[in-house]
Amino acid sequence: MFQVLKNFYHKLGSFPWFYKISGKVIPIVGFFSISLIVISSIWGLFFSPTDAVQGDVYRIIYFHVPAVSVSQVIYYSMSVAAAVFLIWRMKMAGVYIKSLAPIGAAFTFIGLLSGAIWGQPTWGTWWVWDARLTSTLVLFLFYLAIIGMQSTFTSRKSADTAVSIITLVGVVNLPIVKKSVDWWNTLHQPASISISGGSSISSEMLIPLLLSILGVYLFVFFTGLLFMRAEISSREQNKEWFKKLSSNN
Amino acid sequence: MIYPIKILKKEFLIYSRKSSSFISPVVFFLISISLYPIGISNDPDILKNLAPGLIWITVLLSTLISFQNIFSEDYEDGSIELLLASGQNLSLIVLIKIFVNWIFSCLPIIILSVLSVFLLYFPQEGLKPLIISLLIGTPTICLFGALAGALSLGKNSITGPALMLPLSLPVLILGTQAINYSLNGINFSSNILLLTAILIFLLPIILFASVGALKLHFN
């Protein structure tokens, strides 16, 4: 088992192998992610029951929760990739961070925006300086710093290393930011779903929510593969294997 | 052991002979502190409530003036390259540089922040937590400044401040909270301990990261 994993990890580091495999995986993942998002949106927007307290406004949860949760997961996965890049100098990890940063920033932005749209009719304000909102905003700023740092280096390898350093320093700092804003001010409703403690929403609302979360995660996987392929083809366009591949098609 | 002391001496000489390195943060601080009453209000009650945050934010912004001093001149005249090639312990050298930068750019401001008692009607009993929180909080900010400076060497871009300010958020929160706690009669020692913990925890990580960032520029 361990040998298989190790083998897979080594193969993952090879650009030609990844390019070949991702080309086969992308259509399948893309189909499932988009159909899941469509199904869960229709289910959530038209068929799930109206909330007793918040009315129909709550339905934005089917966009808000997946976006916010995936934005954090992307950042943590990027920090794992950053460690891999700094320790083993695996070029694929650099490609991963560069491709996933804009996706993460986009989903953080969607999360902040949908939260503001949700908050306006429910709590009567677009924005409060509350712990969760503030730490999500800081996450967004970290993403922006990562994206901004990409462009200041001319050498690909230096840019990847710099970005890995920032990502790791950011991931060390994120829990501190989260805790300190927690003590500072908290107004946001507590998380509706938790893995350990069960959930505080009814199953008729929960199932489409879980479907939409799954759909968004698959969508990130799908777009991530697309972005990584684009990045690989721009980095490797002068390599022998890539020329051979593009002349065949 | 003699080598670090030599570096320390050299850094002190450079900073003390280049007066702009410690005068410009001080001037920035004095100008902003005197602008707040003009821009916001000259009502003592309003200023008294805003003073802790205003002082902390001004200190934070004034470090933005000085953080590029830590490495930029050494980078331009090539001495960083020599240090990298010398085989000496780089983390120690970076630590010395950050320490001297802190003494020349942050310490004068911390001393001057006493002036806020007159200019911002800051209550005198709040001075002790103000000075303590600044003394413990600003080294952490200088660490972030060193990392941002090392990453953005030779480039005049917004990325340095854009990296540094979100990182400094916990220090800002805990620092201003300590002052507000003590003004309301609550024990503020937990905040000071947390600031110390953050400093001790981040010190080795940031030093390591800054050395890595410095090496990037010389492949």
C-alpha cells in the first residue's frame, strides 16, 4: 500500500505523466462537478423548505458555505504543497500553488460577497467587524499577497520559493489571527455543520447543502487541474515531450 | 564569537551616521499624532477613547517607512552577497540587523508616544500598558518587516506592505486591547503574555524564512 502511494507521489512530480492523466480526468470531474452544482442549486433554491426564522433569504447558504469552506481548504492544501516544494524541491508543488491561489482568492471573495448579501436582509448590515468575517478578510489578503508576489520575480524558481515561504508563514499566522479576532469580537452565528458534533440544521436542508459542498469541491478540483495544465504548458512549451505532444494533435 | 559583535558594531555605526534612518519615522509619528486632533476632533473625550488605537496604528505605519532599510542598502552595495558567501550563521546576522533596526526605528517612537498624554489627552494611568505593549509588540512587527523587506529586495512594489500588515493584525489587536483593558480596570497581563508568546514563537520561524528569502536573490 505504502509502495503504491510512494509510486503515485513520484509519478505526480512528472509533468508529462500529469499532463496525460489530467487530460483524461478533467472531463469526468467537470461533468460531475457541474451537474452536482446544478442539481444542488435547483434543489436548494426551489425544493428545500423555507427557514422558520430567516425565510427564503437563508437559501444563499448553498453558495456561501461551500465557498467559505473551500477557500480555507485550498489555503491549507497550498501550505502542504509549499512545504513539499521547500523540502523536496518538487516543481509540481510550485505549479500547484501558483494555479490554486487565484481560485482560492476567487472563492474567498465569493464567500465574503455572499455573506454580505446574506447579512443585509437578515442582520440589517452588509459588513460587521466580527471574528469570522475579519479572519476571512485576512485570508483574502494573504491570497492577494501570494498572487502579488508571483509577479515580482523574474525567475520561475525564485518566485515559487518566495511564494512557498509566504504561504507557510501565513499558515503559521492564520490560527493566531483567528484566535486573536475571536477574543476581540464575535457576532457571527456559530457554524451550522460540524463533523464531530452533528449539525444544527434539518436534513431536508442539509442534503442539498452537502451536495453543493461536494459539487464546489469537485469544481475546484476541475478548475485546479485546468489551471495547472495551462501553467505546465506555459512552463514546458520548449521541452521535447511537449512539442511532440502538440505536433501529434 | 567575535564576529557577531563586529556586525553589531558595524550596524550601529551605519545607523547612527545615517540620521534619516531614525529621524524619518519620528517625524512621521509626530506629524500624524498632531494631525489626528485636527482631522477628527479636538474634543478630549473623543480623542481619549481613540488614542490607544491611533497610537498603535501610527507605530505600525511608521515601521513601513523603515522596514526596507534592514536589507536594501546592503543589497545595493553588495555586502549581503559577501555575508551569504562568508559561511557565517546567517540567522544570527539577520537577528542582529533586525535588532539594530528596532532600536533605531521603533525605540524613539515608543519613547515619543509619551507625548500622546498631552496631544491626544491620553490618560496617564494608561501609559504603563502602552509602553509595555509597544516594547513587546513592535519587535514582532519588525520581524514581519524583515521578512517583507527580504522578499521585496530591489523592487519597489506594494507587496512588502501588503504582506506585512495582515500578518501584524494579532499584534495590533492584542496591543490595543491591553491598553483598553487597563483603562477599564481589567487585568491586562494575559495580553502581554500572549504578545510575548507570539514573539517567541514567530522569532525562529521568521528568521529562518528571511534567510531563505535573502538567498533567493543570489542564485
